[in-house]
Amino acid sequence: MNSDGGGTARGRQSESWWLFHGTGKPADVAALHARWPPAPPWREFNGGPEAPAPPDDAAETRRRLGVIPAGLFTADQISVINSAIYLRRPLLVTGGPGSGKSSLAYMISAELGLGRVLRWPVTSRTTLRSGLYEYDAMGRAQATLQVRSADPPIRRHTRALREDGADTGRARPGGSAAPPVGDFIQLAPLGTALLPRPLPRVLLVDEMDKSDFDLPNDLLNIIEDGEFDIPELTRIREAQSEVAVNTADRGRTAKIRNGVVRCRAFPIIVITSNGEREFPPAFLRRCVRMEMPSPSAENLAALVAAHFPRGSAEHHEILENFVARRASGALLAADQLLNAVHLTAVGALPADDRARGELLDAIWRRLDPDAGF
């Protein structure tokens, strides 16, 4: 992740085609969006109706990135990142803990003006369905009972409601409406990212190597087709072709037509992996892959400066200590460095060398598998 090094000169010759430059500063968003490159013919999608613009989340971006995190990528890496954007393919980023894999999604969205990053954290229990949407059938059933108990005449029309589209939430003569089905459907991060928009949404799929063995294969059709069905809505499409559902953006809804979510601009998907497992070839060939090496001393200094722009001699001392420990073979993550710098900034690190060293030992516990607790 060194800002110097191999590939820089070659990258500078071609940077006119870059959308993302890794500067940490917002681009001229209007001009950038006006020249947004067309998708390859095999990655063109025609979803609709157009979803609302994504919300901004400057506070979360600032919390994740600090002030100006610049110079974290080589020109070759920036070219790989832009290739994934141009090709409308997921970017699979592999690297050790604390190497900046997750931060990349926030940097892309902030620089390109693409709004709040959608985050899908992966665990061993994560399924494709959990990334697409959730349907609260029990909640709707309870709400339906409450409506019926509050309106006795509807009891006489139970059969009419059941036989004539009760699931749509439309009222029938002499009775009240069943609760709208869309009120009980919540699009998850992947599902929200696939909503049709003229510009892509940024989705972070965090720590894919923690997933169940089948999840990468389950994602293949979604990656290839850019769409998925919501069966609870496809069943009622004749009675109600458009349904408003909740999205992963709090308080936001979107309209779904005929029970199908189909993207227009395929999302910018950043998939992170710690390199702890192999992925199926069919999954790998649908991704653009990039290796994220451990941050160099210069990168770490830039990271500290981004979060602590004032700086101090103590910060520099902590940084040198951290770099020396890593050079001796200790596996440490960048956020462990930030923890120590913060304690220094608030005056919490002891002045006594022995006590200071013991506290740093606790904060900088090695991440090596065989390092012990």
C-alpha cells in the first residue's frame, strides 16, 4: 500500500481514465457523474422504477477514515480498483487484519460522491437470503389479527379477503385493509445495493472468508444477473404491481415492481478477505482481485495524521515503537496503533517506562495464531 514503488510511473501515464484517484478528497462530483463510463454490453441492466438517491453519511465516513487519508495506494492498485468499477465486477481485496481493506469502500464512496456505504458483515451463519431481504411474516400476522379484532365487521368478510387478494393489503367492501405487505419487507444491504439507480451504490461485504462454504457459490447468479425475486411480492403482482418496501437505509423506502429487484448500475462491491480460505474458481473469475499488503511506515504515518492531524513528538515515538515491533516479526493491526496514539493524545499513557511498556504490551497484543493470549 506504499504511495511510492513499482507501477507508479506506468499508472501516471494512464490516470486520465481513472475515476477513483485515492486522494481522500471528494472529486468534482457533478463533472465526474457526467462522464461516468458506460458498462460493458454484457453488464448492462435495465431495472426500474428508479430508487431514491442514497443518503449521505459524512459522520460515518469521518469516523472510519479520519480527515485526509491520502497516499495509501500505489498507482497499480488504483488501476485495479478502477478496473473493477469500469467492468462492474466485485473487487475482492485480500490482506491481513488492519491493512485497510474495509476502509477502501468508504474511500471510494466519499471520493466519488456515491452516498452512504452499505455494509454486509459476513459470519458462518450468513445466507444469501439474509443479504437480500427479510420478511416478517409473524409480525404481519399479528398486525392482521389486531386490525380484525379492532374492526368486528371484517370477521364476516374473512373469506372474501382471503379469496380476493388479502395479501395486497387492499380493503374490501364492509371490512378494513390487511396491513400492507411492504411494511413487513426489509431489504438487506445487498438487496438495497441492487435497487435501480443511474449511478452505482457502494457495498462492503466484510470478511467473506468467515462465510459458510456455499455462500460464494450462492452469490454467482446475483453477481451475474444483477437481480432477484421477492416471492412474497411476485405472488401478488397481478393485484398490486408496485409495492413500497423498507430498505437498509433507515427510514427510507423504495418501490418494487412485479416483485423483482433489478439494478440499473451494478453496485461497486468491495469484498474483503483475510486470506484464510480458498474460494471457488467460478466465484473468483467473476471478481477483480487485489492484494493489500501490510501498511508501510509511511502509510501508518499518514493514517495517524488522518485521525490526529495536530500530531506531536509522542505520536511519532509511538509510531516508531509500533513499526519496530512489527519489524521484529509481531503481527499487529493498524487500529492497534491508533488505540495507543489516542491514549497518548488524552494523556492516559503512563510516564513511567515500565508501566508504559506494560500497557503497550496489553494494547499491542500480537495477532499471530501461535502468539498466545
